[in-house]
Amino acid sequence: MNSSVVRGKSSLGLGCTSDKRPFLPTTDERNSAIAHRRLPSLSALRAFEAAARHESAKQAAEELSVTATAISHQIRSLEESLGVALFLRKPRKLELTDPGRELQQTLETAFDSISATVERLSAKPCRQAITLSTTPAITVRWLVPWVCLLRDSHPDIDLRFHTSHEPVALDGVTADIAIRYGDGRWPGLVAEKLFDNTFVPVCSPHLGLRDVTELPKHPLIHFRAQAALSAPIHWASWQKLANVPGLDVSAGLVFSDETHAISAAIGAQGVALMSRQLIEDELREGRLVQPFGPEMEGKPFHLVYPESRRDDPTVRAVREWVMKVPGGLCEMVG
């Protein structure tokens, strides 16, 4: 054989018995080595670790829900298996020997590692609950149809609604975050404008109402929130601007819920004075019409939350969701 060929084989390490590269065991060899580990029973190790920690077979038995005799038996079996004494038996106390202390330290580290891994693998994601306070109409007509957006982006957040026409404490107990109408000046709170609040007279097209002089012929629909300290724009303030002859602003249907007043208007039960931002769908679809003016500007709606919770991850997540809800100022600007 040509010597250059032989040298070529040697240079590639083929068939060379002097190769100094480290030997890598095969999978079967590794499995065989693991299978032949010299390990005592887990029950015996747990019994020893508990007894060593409590320095008492009785207390170890209570922790593991077995008898003290069973603990003592497990420890003696372990000592026989290892060929060393793990404890010095003293009246009412177990005292570790040097081999026992070495084994205890090893087991403590091993059990802590096992416990941490099991907890990490089995732990469910921590859920966060947050309460948003706003009016019933904002809740039902603007937010609820879009809760799916928050659920999809933050499935770990449980959103709770608190409905009220009056501001409530954002103390983390009654509520955490709110949508309020007002001038945006609330001490200690961040206020971000969401949308304007323009009030307009609306009714069903089935009423055939077109001229403001015909308004006295139809019932007025009123919204008056119960226990509310501040009233929204109502027919009396509208009449001061419109000055419609013969209009009795004290008569008509009265509802304590805006959504009921809107439903009555859609059902051709009269004429309502409503926030246009809350009935945009009905106006666009023709279920409600605005036959005439004047329009009245109410206080705009703001998203508010404590300044101290500006960087709270859950508050930030709900804020981002509210800002993306269709119909808000961010969408109109964008």
C-alpha cells in the first residue's frame, strides 16, 4: 500500500489507536450508569432529613403523617445500608454525627431544588383583578362589547366593573381605575381625555318629527340618575337655549338608567336628550335621528387613575385597552 495513503488515514484519525480525544459515552452507557446509581429509598431519605431537621423522630413523624416507630425503622435501615451511624441517640433528642450532618446538607439542597422545580412546573399564572368604575351606559354601550380585546391580550387579568354616576374612591378597594365625566382636574389622579360629551335631541324616525315647533306634541324622555349629586344636561337647560313655545320640560317619561332611556327613544316612546357619543351606532344605522338642535356641550369623559399607580402593570394594561376601544379620542385622532 502507498505510504502516503497510510499517512493520510493517520492524519484523519481513521483507525488510529493513539487518538487522545476524550471518550464520549453513548446514550445506552449513560442510561446504564444512571440505572446503577447506589441510592437508598426515597422514603428513608425523607424520614432521615425530617428527623435531622427537627432533631426528633416524633416531630418528623408528625410532619410526614407516619408513626415515630416507622421513622426510627427507616433511619436504622438507612444506617445499615450506608454502614455508618447518622445519629447519636440521646434522651428526647437526636444528635447528628459528622456523616449524618454531611448527608443532611446534601439532602436539604437536593429537596429544595426538587421542590422549587415542582412548584415552578405546576404553578398556575398569577391572576390580577382590577376594578374599573364608570357609568352604566359607558359600561354596557362602550366597554363591554370590546372586553374581548383585553381578554385576548391579557388573559391573566380579571376585569371587574363598578357602575356609578358619581366618582368613587380609587383606593384599590372600591375601584382601581375609572372613566369619569368632568373637567379633568382631580387631585392626585392622572386624567386622560377619552371623548367629548355632546348632548343632542334624538328620537325614532317613526315619529316623523322634523321641526322643533312640533316637539311639544311628543313626550319627553328624561334621564335622572338616582342618588346622583351632579345631574347631566337635562331638558330644562336645553329649553333655556331652544326656547320652544309651549314645551313642558317637567312632563314625560323618567328613567334612572341611560340605557333604558335610549331604548325608549328607539321604541318611538318620545324624544330623548342624549350624549351623541353613546348613540353613534343608532344614529349611523338610522334607528335614531337628530331632527333639530340646539346641541349642548357637556363635560368630556376622562380615564383616571392614581398618580402613584401610573407604572402599575395591570393599570397600564387596562389603560392601553381603553385607549384602543373604538370610538374613543385616540381612535378618532389616529
